Amino acid sequence: MTDPTLEPRSRSPWAITSLVCSGVVLFSVLACVALAAWQSEGLTQVKVTALDADKEPRDHGIPLLKQKEALPDYEVQIVTQDLFNHKLGARPNQSATDGLVWNLSSPVAVHEIVGIRLLDQDQLVSDTLVEVPFSRQPVEIDNYRLEFQTAHSAAVGVNSFFRSPLGVTIATAFVLAIIVIGIGLFL
């Protein structure tokens, strides 16, 4: 006679599948948190400083005539991988010698930034003065120094995660695992 306590209990395939799916759900949540934390750095501020006031562009070159209006109309754009231009607004008729600061209303993930453009805004077509890639260090190019300030943000990390191919795959696996677990509970 065999001891019933020594016989292995057989589990239904749905119970095993539910256990595997629970592991997928747990892995998905942990991966989401880890990847979101890793990609959570967002650009929050851009500061532009003109190094030489005499080299700043002027709207017109007539001496003593509306010299305040002759100052450039600076504008900053952030170009991302999806080719969206995040326009930060213009600073009309201002010199950048003392530094002009643009604060972003919502941070842009730094790993998605392709470039940052400084424009001289015009009525018809704006002229690109400089375009630089994102850098954690100040960048000096032509007559300008650009400085970038970043901060970590949970919203940036979560958005970046769900926009990545890995994030979409994990989210799909998460949903499918929940569906399979739900079906297993009713069988």
C-alpha cells in the first residue's frame, strides 16, 4: 500500500497557467517600475546667454531708430525623436547677454531629445541661430551658451516606458496574463 501523502498531487493546467501568468504580472510591474525610474530624467529649463552683444542679430540696422525693437526675438524649440517641435515661446525684443530662461510646463524626457534650436523669430520664417544636441554640460556655439536643467519625474518615466517597444510588449503581456488569470478563476 502506498502512502497518499507521498503521491504528487496533480494540478490542473489552468492552475499552472494562472501561476505562470501571476509571475508575468509581477515581472511586468517590477520591469515597469525599474525602466520608468531609469528613463525618468526630464528637461525642465533652458537658459540662453549671448556671449557678445554686438554679434546678436538685429531686426534692422538703422542707428538711433527704435533700437529696443531692433533686438532679436529669441525662441527655443525642442525637437524629439518623434519629430515633434516643442515650442517654448518667444522673448521679443530682448537681449540674451544677461541670459534668457525658458521653463518647461511639462518636462521632456532627455533620452527622446534630438536637438534644441535657438531661433530668431520673424513674422514669416524664423531663422535658426544655433542647434545643439542635449548635454548635461553647458554648450557654447557661435555667440551663445546654452545651459540645460533637468529633474527626475515619475510622469516622464512612466510615459517613456509605455512609449517604448519593450513597454508596449510588457503591457500587452500584463493584460493577457490578467485575462488568462480571470478565465482560470471561472473554470
